[in-house]
Amino acid sequence: MDFIDQIKQFSKRVESLKDNIKTEEATKTSLILPFFTLLGYDVFNPFEFIPEFIADVGTKKGEKVDYAILQDNKPIIIIEAKACNSELNNKHINQLFRYFSVTNARFGILTNGILYRFYSDLKESNKMDLLPFLEINLLHLNEKSVNELKHFSKSEFDMKNILNSATELKYSAMIRKALSEQINNPSDQFVKSLIKDIYSGVKTQAVIDKFRSIIKESFNDYINDILGEKIKTVINTPSEKPITEDNNKKEKNFTVLELEILNYIKDMLIDVYDNIIFKKTDNYIALQLGNNNRKWVCRIFLRQNEHLFLLHKFGNYECEYTFNETTQLSQITELIVDVAKSCLNI
């Protein structure tokens, strides 16, 4: 199983457990230790992974950071853990900051078992930056971030390589945050810079406020257009590595959820056609009539939050739907059946 698939699987575990975890200790046992086990560390080996690592600060003795990961008997990563039902705040950052300054670690991780923030001393040696260079939210995975996380696994850990990319990651995160803020609430200066060659009149506050709403709407339209084009590309471009499974072959390449969805749709079509084929590509699962690839009825793109359901386009009806639960597809049963009947005539 690829690393990203392992993380996705672990993400489902976190989702199922988080509401029943009420304390910091339970968070450590149920979420944090399994996470670092997934990264390849032996959390029960004190030569590799130490709980309650001593990090005395000044005259305060007995200060301890929750965990330290060792390499050659020296800490390379320190980890400060909080309960999964608590929000990570400046107080927690300052706590990690103090521990970081009295250890030889080059990386600090602040986590509540769901959100993992990675820090280093990119700006000033042995002084932890207050902004993370990498952030992983296990409930909202980002493929690029997961690929960066892989570099922190025991088998791939290379301090020099991580530090070389950390600066770029840090500024990239800051730029994304700045862009997000401007998209959601464009500043006066940003509005002025965009309309300087568009509007020749005096840029009064009333004019700026008027254009602010126009810019916000334009941003949203532009983003939706880009997403729409990407979806069309995915729909119209066959996968380079198709994996086809018919009902007479093993279904081991399909997950339980995938088979649940496909069989649910198949039951709708039992009176339409008796040779329903399941297909799976790198991007989606699909259902088609017989062995004719042109007779595909629907394609389903499984996503972290809402799944995307696409029907073969016939006529002028809507062909895109989102759903969370398989049973929600019953709302468009009649439409799915009509599409399947149309596919018979292709």
C-alpha cells in the first residue's frame, strides 16, 4: 500500500475515533502514537522515541516535552501533544518554542492528533520560527502536504533535504494564506492595484467598496471555471493505467465503499441490462453496460468530503451530483435508469 493510501486509511480511523476521545492521554494513545508508528518509528524503543523528554528551561527544572525522536542518541524532532478536542493556540506555540531553544532538535511538531504543525529554525539558528513550514490536517488531506510528510518517515528522513525545502514550503504557505485573505476580503490596496488599469476615475472609498464585491465575485467565478475545466479533463481523458474488473473476476482491487456504491447502482439497473461491468481507474470508479467502453452509465469520483457522481450526458438534464451516503443516490434512480436505457442505443 502506498504511503498516501496508508495516510488516507489512517484519516478514516481518526474520523471514527475523534468524538470519543476526551483527554490528552487518550489522544496520545489512540491517535498520536499510531501516527508516528505509521511513519515507521518504534514508539516503544527509548533509543528512538522517548516520552517525557527532559527539556529544562532556565532555572525551571523538570520541564518535559511530550516526545522526542532520536537519531544517533540526539533529539532531532520534539513533539508537543494536546487533546484532540482542543484548538492549538499561541500558548501552545510558545511552550514548544521554549522547549525547542533548550534542545538540539531541528524540528518541532505541535499536534492535537488531528492537526500537525511542523516548525524549524529557518530564520535564526536555535530559535524556532513562530510560523510552521508544513501543516497536515488528517481530516482534510492535501496530496502535496502528504508527500512532504513522507520525508519525515523514518525510512526517508534526511535532515538536509527537509531543511532545503522547508523555506520554500514556509513561504508558499504564507503566500497561500495571503491569497486566501485577499480572495475572501480584498484589501483597499489590493483593489486599487487591480483596477488601476480598469477604472480611470478617482478611486474614492465608495468606488473601492463597489469594486471589492466585484473582485470577490470574479475570483469565485474564475476558480469555478478552473475547477470545471479540470473536471471535464478528468471525464474526457482515460486513465493511463485502467484496471478493469467484471463480475466474474476477483473484486479485490475495489474497496468496500466502492463495491457498496457500484452494487447499489447495479441493483437499480437489474431490469435494464443483465451484464453490468464495474471499472476502476486511477481517478474514478465506473459502471458500464457490457464490454463496450462507450456504454458507460456513470462515473464516481470518491473524495474526502463529498463524492462526485457523473452521469453519461444525454439530452439537457443535469449530469453532475454530489453525495455523502450511498443511499442518497436513490433520489435520482429514475434518471440513472433512463440514462442506462439510452446507453443501450449507443
